[in-house]
Amino acid sequence: MARVELKGVVKRFGKVVAVNHVSLDIGDKEFFSLLGPSGCGKTTVLRIIAGLEFPDEGNVLIDGKVVTHLPPKDRDVAMVFQNYALYPHMSVFDNIAFPLNVRRRELKLTKEDIRKRVIEVAKLLNIEELLKRYPSQLSGGEQQRVALARALVRRPKVWLLDEPLSNLDAKLRVAMRSELKKLQKTLGITTVYVTHDQVEAMGMADRIAVMNKGRVLQVGTPDELYYKPSDTFVATFIGSPPMNIVPCTLEEQSISYTYKVPVEHSGGIIGEGTVTSRFKLKCADVVEIPLAPRYAELLSKSGRDFLLGIRPEYIELTKTKPELEIGVVKSKVEVTEPLGSEIITTVQLGSELIKVKTHPDVKISPGDEVYLKLDLRRALVFDKKTGKLVV
Ligand SMILES: Nc1ncnc2c1ncn2[C@@H]1O[C@H](COP(=O)(O)OP(=O)(O)OP(=O)(O)O)[C@@H](O)[C@H]1O
Ligand SMILES: [Mg+2]
């Protein structure tokens, strides 16, 4: 069992508030990721969990026990650092055995026990053949595995990994991602994984905490973060290319009008079936989206100015005019970026430039006149002032 909790943790370095009232509840056996841009406080949070740094305020609990001021050796956690370093003068075997050798007496281990444990963990990480070599004789990926093995050999309750794949080339990183994920599930070890790479966090973690400027903005499963981001920062930090964010205003008509919601849009902010409303959202001065009364009511409480969020894969690009009226707008292609499996196309939406994902079979070139069909079931509305999700 290893549940890790942070309660109102604050850490200052002089005037810098590196960690600002962070509370987290990481479950036993969970693969939990801390995700955010450089300098947002990820490493500091990890070091606080490890006991390498003590918070100015708040508490850290492991399995319900307060460990806030305990030294690392009394916490049963193992950390793999951002710039992990192997001991160059020691063989791979001795590097992995090191954490056990230094505490041999305390752990009551014989030399044979240690040998067994090193071989066991080397097998897990597929580096059994490398045990006699020295770090300088290993590739980057192999060195990474040795560092991971060294952190696992003590069988810690909690595994803390700080951007462990950042030194690897793109291909190896992708391969190691799925291996690490599998290993974590096999061992059932509570893991906190720090990264600034949203693809890594989304692909590996059970849950993710998105951080910015020392604060946690949202904690959720990859799906929750993707489909219900709590604000525009999370919305644009996750997904590639990021969510399109377009300014819009709430417009009230003097009389109500009735519109029929096409099946394609049913259930979104425009409602379903036959809807009567007085409100519209006007986006980038060109798209008019009628609003179902319940959403109109909700939005009108927050003012007039909003941001419409729509992901690039929820905008369809066609050369012929779609039959739909709602959510369709004429546009011009600015740039195309063919990526093989898809094309990222930059198009005009009124005064804004937005990105659309298109299938490689759709042949389009810069300058082409096209139609955009926004899937309004997937559209989100954020408050312009606070950036917070409204609907
Ligand atoms: N020992 C220290 N002394 C002073 N400032 C520090 C110290 N450690 C971290 N900081 C500052 O605290 C903030 C958070 O740093 P931290 O290393 O936790 O960020 P990070 O999210 O891990 O960034 P990166 O992705 O670049 O590794 C930064 O502004 C950093 O400059
Ligand atoms: Mg860091």
C-alpha cells in the first residue's frame, strides 16, 4: 500500500513561490503524472515528496502518516532524477546494487541476497546482458534503464520519476513509454511521473495534474482533461495542435426565434430538437451559434465576452457547401502541413486563424476557398476574463 497525499503545500525560494498551495491525493498503485511548462514547480513537488526539500507550509502524507519532515531514507521512496547520473567508475551491476550496498547492514542483506535482487531487477528491465559493462559503454537508452533499475532495486513503496525519458531520441522514447507503463502496472508501484510533454503524460498516466506557475490547475484522467479542461491554459496545453480558442460575444435578440437542431449538432450548446431562444453567440464576427435557453441563461450570468474552444479534429473542411446552416462558415486556406497520417491546415475564421485536422486524401492548397463545419457538440465556452470553462 502506498497512497501519497499533499495538503496545502507551499515552497518558496526567496521571492519565488515555486509551489503554491498544492494539494494532491495519489492513490495506491496509481500512475500519476505532474504535467506543466518549464519552471512551473514539478521537480520541486517531486523533491518534496522524496524528502529532498521541505515545504514552508502544508504536509506530505504517505499511507496516512505525516512524513513532511522525515529524511528521504525514512520514506521508502526512490527517485530517478531529471539528469540522472550513473557512477562512471562502477559496473552496471555495482551501479544497480549501490542503494542496497550502502544500507546492507540496516537491511540485513547478504552479498548473495543483493546479487539475486540485482539480477531480478535487471531481468525486468532487459539489461541482464549489460551487468558487467561500464556506463560509458552503454547507449543513452541503456543508461536510462540502469538508472530505472537502480531506483527499483530497493523495492520502494513509491517511485518518483523526473522526466526520465528526456535524454532519449524520439523513437526510443516512444518505445520506453509503453515499456515503463507496462512495468509500472506489473509491479503495481505507486508512481509519480514528471513531464512537460503532454503526449507522454496522456499516454502513460492514470491521472494527470496540470501545473502552471506553482499551482495545480486541474487533476483528471486524460479524457477528462481533454474533453473538459477547466480553463484555456489546460485546453491549449493538452492536444496537438492545441484547441482553437476564438473570441465571441453573447448577443440577445429582441424576439425569440425557433430553430431546429440538426442531428449532427444535437446535445451541444445549441440544444436538441426544436429550440426556442433569444440568444446567439457570435464567434470571430462570422459564425453565429444559437444557444439553448439553459446555456444562454448560464452564459448571460458571466457577461458578454467569451471564448469558444474547439479542437482541430472537430472542424470538418469541405470544398462544397454543406447542407447544414448552423455552424458552417466560408473560409480560405492559409497553410497546409502534411504529416503523413493527417494534414494540419491553417484556415481563416473571420479575423482569426485556426487549425483544422484533415484526412490526407482531402486535396487542398493554400489559397483555396473552403467551408468549415464546426461540430458544435464538442464546442466549449470559456469566460474571456478568467479563462475558466463555463459550459
Ligand atoms: N534551489 C532553488 N533555489 C532557487 N530557486 C529555485 C530552486 N529550485 C527551483 N527554483 C525555482 O522554482 C521554480 C520551479 O522550479 P522547478 O525545478 O520545480 O520547475 P520544473 O517544473 O521542474 O521545470 P523544468 O520543466 O524546467 O524542469 C523555478 O522558478 C525555479 O527557478
Ligand atoms: Mg524539473
